[in-house]
Amino acid sequence: MARNITFDFITPRRLETTMESPLDEDGLHDSFSQLIEEQSHGLAPGTVALEMEDLTDEQRDRLTYLRGATVEGRGQGRGRGREDGRVTDPLMEGRWSSDTLRVLSSMPSRTIGRSRGAIISQYYNRTMQLRRRRQTRPSIRDLSRSARPSIRGYGMSDVSEEESKKDQLVNNLQNLSLSDRIRMLRAMPLSVAEKSELRRRVHNFKEGRPITSGQISCFSRLKYYFIIALRQGWYSWLSFLHALQPWHVALKRVSGRFGTGVLSYFDFLRTLLLFNVFLFLVYGCFLVIPQAIHPPSTHGTTLLFTGLELLTGAGFFSDTVMFYGHYSNHTLSSGSSSGFPPAHNDTGRLSYNMPLAYFFTIGVSFFITCIILVYSMSKSFGRSFHISNSHGLAAKVFSSWDFKVIKRSSVKLQSENICTQLKELLSEVSRREKRKDLVHRLWRVAVHAMAWVMCLGSTVGCAFAVYQFSEHMHQVRGRSHRGLCGGRGDAVGDDLVGGPGAEGPEPGPSAEPQEQEASLLALPVVVSSFNLLLPGFFNTVGWMEEYDSISVRTYVAIFRNLLLKVSLLGVLCYHWLGRIAPKPDALGLQCWESFVGQELYRFLLMDFIFILMDTFFGEFLWKLFSQKALKRKRKPEFDIARNVLELIYGQTLAWLGVLFSPLLPAVQIVKLLLLFYIKKASLMLNCQAPRRAWRASQMSTVFITLLCFPSFLGAAVSVAYTMWMLRPSGACGPFRGLTTMFQAGKQWMQQRSSNLGWLTGVLSFLLENPLFLFIAAGVFLMVIYFHTQVLDGQRKVISLLQEQIENEGEDKKFLITRLQNLHEKRRPFSVHRRTERVKEEPA
């Protein structure tokens, strides 16, 4: 049996009022679907199921006037849009009937969020559903189903109905638990005053008192004051922790002026600083402080400080806690002033096994660093995925301003930051790939191929030059050692590398040891020179390639600089672990570990000096030359690829050197602190923002990935090879007298075999078998792989959901157009019926 659906045709004033009427979203969709279905059945032959009220001429004229007034301005814009050749929305082109306008005004997107009554109705239904799901109280059966509004009674709600719905909402809220009630009130998009009123009415309803204010007991007041004080203290503590973040305001200023690309460099520098602070605390607490409290007995005279040790690390610094050779191979005891155990065994004294502590501190620190890197990389993958897949332009435009900011400088800084981010987002939206002809594409491919051949050839040439120069320096040191007279040569060699037990030279520095000490800087200077000159050559080649995207050009430059750094570090690792470590006697070295630690210290220091030279000559002097000589106002742009790879190169040196120099992270901390302030000052004074704005959404992910795999993985493999395969020095260090450093841990497990039982055999098998390291590395790689696969699946789901949202929009357009067509088809029946009614009326 067909049902009749009556449409109330209302005046324009009433129509404007109903635009703000309450409506529940689910009820609207159900009523709208039912309306379309009934209208479709009503058009069946032989049945007339839809009875529409006839329009008077006055009402029709008013509705026509309303449609013309609301669509007139947009119609003029559409006319101009068609002249420009742009396609407009088909829903905005038609002149809709009054019924269609009513449905359009009733859509949730035009009611929910603007009407307080709609919000109350919506959250009334939510509280009912929550009560039924929790089943804390019996459901209210006497509530009318009319509490959920539909299209039938549309336009009939008034103030009394809104108050009744508010009372029903209060009734539902007081039946909920305290946590659910607080959560529901917080989620309501109402003002604070309205939420306070609802909370007060719920409280008074539960107490059975009239709605009055100020009736709170003394105990309740004390409880509330205590809770408020705790919450304010917690928020103050969070604000204090947030303020402790290093360089928070400075990074905001950099982001506002130069964008997220330059900001990613300083964020990466801060990340490296935190890594080195962690290593410094670990090595300082477990290695440096115990050895400094119990220094080993020294033989011979103490070397004088000449100042050259700050550059070379040799001489005065050789026999200090700075390097490996100073550490004792005995158990430190609280009753002895040196590292040697006391003559008798006193069980009351505290002992500290330095070789075992050295071995486990290095291993555990690398393991924890690996876990932190893998976690940071996974988290960065997810963050960059969400940033790259989110349409943040609308959110950035409408909801990016922080209204708590009232300070003038903070307001200016925030406005600059938002403007820069909007430029970056708009650059992504407006970027389009230009179609090029075949000849132009072939020319681009040829240019890119030639550029890569030049870059790879220069990288291989530099690596080969470093290899030959290091071989030459190795031979020169060997010949000088063989040419020296016995005792004097040994003394000089020990002075340079810090071998314990060597007699130093006479008081007063002689010319020959200083020259030999200065010659140790030759290899670091050559390598740092290549690191300074080759990136400039890569930038010139990249300028010739003319990349359309700035991000692509930056990633290509990063990869080329990475190849250069990896090749040079590979040659240096072979020089230290393949030439010096197996045959230290050829150079007269009694402690090759300290020599390698001093080499790494020199390389780290020379890298910092050449970075300062690049900042001065490449940014400051180039700005002066461009403005004074070339008469241009342009400044150089900040080279992200070069600066980031310099940070990765320095951190790799620090990770390689912690085994041979436990205090090398402290040197890296000082270097990073100075670099931040120097680079920030140079950036503000000498550099300009990129001419084309671009968003570095995945730049931090690329940086942390490069830090994990080529940098940390290579350093970890080198340190593991040193501890498992190479023979330590027999005259210095905590592992003297052992075949490998790993044997210290093996001996400890053998001593504890009676207590640990079968666990000792398992640990010994796992640590002695290299397959365990490969399995552990494989597990970490699998974790990263599965995480990326999960993110890829989420990306596909989000794309499907976005496509579904677009399809839903098209479905709504289709339904509204279908409703308009149905109404136009029914209009002749209404006109015919009205004519017959007029004829039947008596004259």
C-alpha cells in the first residue's frame, strides 16, 4: 500500500529559517533514500502514490524569486567560467524546484555543525547507543522515536522541542559512567558555557536538587582544588620539558624563513647530537670515570704539552683516558689506587673488571643505537607517509593558526612559518609535468648519462688517489722507522702513538718529533680537501642537467655525495684495519689501537676545519663577491646535500672511533654544537630562501635511512671485525695478552659456567658463530620490510577510501538530479489536477 508523502511549501523567510534546523545525519540518509524509493515506485503505470500540494501563483513566484536571488551571482560567474573554457559543477547549473531545494537544505553538510539543536539530537542518539552497549542501566523504553528527526516533520521544531531534547540528553548523560560522560561532553562541538550548563544540570539531576549554582560541599571543593592543582602542575611540567628541547625557537625561525628542506638539516643535526650525548654518557659512566678514579701506573717521563696535540691527538694526549692504550687490563678494586689488584684477596672490596666492562659497553651501546635507529627509521617512514598522503592545504589554511600565541614576535614567527608552508603546499599542487618532444628527451638522457659518467669517474679517481697516498705515507713511515737508530726510534714512535712503557724524549720539544707529528695531518688534509672540492663539482654538473624538480635534484646530489663519502671511508678502513692493524711492528707501533684512534680524531677535527672554510669561502665571500663585484642582490642558497653528507661522514668517523677512543663522542658533541650556531648565523646572514618553494616531506626519512644503513651498518661491521678477528696489542689496552677482544667475554662465560650452566654454552655458541650476527641483521631488516609493507597497505586503503568518497559525492549528485527529474515529470499531473479542480468549483 502506497504511502503519501507531503511536502510543505514554505515562504522564502521560512525557507531561510529551515536552513539552520536540526537534523540527524543517519535519519536524513534513511529518509532521503526512502523518499527516492517511494518516488520511483510512484511513477509506475496505473498508480499515483505521490500527492503533491499545488502551488499557488504567489508561492511559485516567491520560490522563483528565491532561486534567482540565490543562484544569480553564481550564474554570472558560471557564464564567465564557460567563456574561459573551465568546467563547472553540474549541480550548480540547474534551477532547482522547491522540493529539491528543501532536500538540499536538509543535507547533513548544511545542518550538522551549525545548529545547536542538531548537535543535541546527534549526541542524544550517541548517548543512547553508548548506554545500550555498556548496559550499565536499563534502557529507557518510554522515549518517543520522534527524538530522531526525519524529513517528515521537517521545519516543525521549535524552542520547546529543543529544550525537551536537551532534557533527554541530560537524562542519558546522568545514566552514563563518569568517564563516558566526560568523554561525551568533551566531544560535543558546543561552547564552554553550554557544556558547563549541561554538566551542572547533570550534577543537579543526580543529586535531586533544583538547577542552582554554588552548592558544593567543602570536601568537594578541596578535592576539585587538589585535582586542578595537580593538572596545572602536570601541564607546567610538560611545558617545561617542551622548553628543554634544544633550539626550539631557532628551528621555528629557520622553518619560517627557509622552509622544511633547510629545517630538515638542523633537525638531523639535533638528532645526531642526541646520539652522541647517549654514547658519551654510557662510555663516561662505565669506562672513563672508573679508569680515571683508578689510573694505571705509568713508566717513563710525562710528555710536555706543546699545543700541536690539539690537532694531532698525539704527544701529551697519548697516555690519557682519551685513547685505548691508557685503559688497564686488570680488575679495578676499591682498595687500590692503581689498576692492579691488591696483594691479598679481600671479599669486602668492590671490584670492576675493566676488560669485561670495555667489551660489553661497546657491544651494548652499538646494540641500543641500532634499536633506536631502526625505531626512528620506522617512525619516520610512517610520518612521511602520512604527510605525503594527506591533503593538508585546507587544514593549513583554516586550522593552522594557534590562538594562544599573543606575543608579537611569536605571532610574526608563526605567520612566516604558515606562509612558507602554504607556498610549499601550493608548489606541489601547481606542479605539472611538461610534455617534451622526442628530441628533447633524448638530449636530456644524453646529458644525464654524461653527468653521471663525470661524477662516477671523479669519485673513483679520488678514491684511487687516497689509496695511493695512504700507501705512500705507510711506506714512508716504515722506512723512517727502519732508518732510525734502535732506542731513539722506539721512543719517537711511542711518543707519537702513545705506547705505554716508552721513555719519552728529553725535556723540551725537539724539531724532529714535531715535524713527524705534523706529517700525520697529511692524509686527513688530503681527504678533507676532496670532500670540500668534489661536492662543488657535483653541483656544477647538476646545474647543467637542469632538473625540473628541486627535490629530485637534491636527492641526486645526496646520492652522489654519498658515493664519494662511502668510497673514501672504505679506503680508509682498509688502510687502518688491513695495513696497520695486522703488522704494527713495521711502523714501530706498540699500540696500534691508539694510533687508529688518533687518526680518527685527526680526521674528525680536519673535517670540522674544512666545514668552516667552506662556510666562509662558499657562503660569506661568495655573497660579498656577488653583491659587490657582480652587482646582484641574490645570495647563495643553502646546500642541503653537501651539509647533510658532511654530518653523516663525521658521525661515521665517531662510530668507527669509539672502540679506539672512548671520548670521541665528546669531541663530536662540541663539533655539532659549534656547527649549529655557525651554520645558523651563516644561513641568516649569507643565504637566501629557495627561489622555488618545495616541501621536503620525506627528507628526514632519507637522512635517517642513510644514517642507518651505509653509516651505522658500515661502522658496526668494522668494529665487529676488529673485536672478532684482529689481534689486540700485547703492550697496551684492556685486551693485552688475548688473541682477540672477544676472548675477554668468552673467558668470563667460562668462569661463570658453573653458575650459568647450559646458558653459557648457548651464549658461547651464539657469539662465536658469525651466523648469529647475520640472523640479527636479517631480523631487523625484516622488521623494517614488514613495517614498510604495512604502510604501503595503509596507503592503498587510503587511496581506496578517497576514491570511495569521490564516488559518494557523485552518487549524491546523481540522486539530487534524479529527484529533480522526477519532480519535473510529476508537474504536468499536478497542473492537470489543479485545472480540473478549478473547473469543478461553482462559479
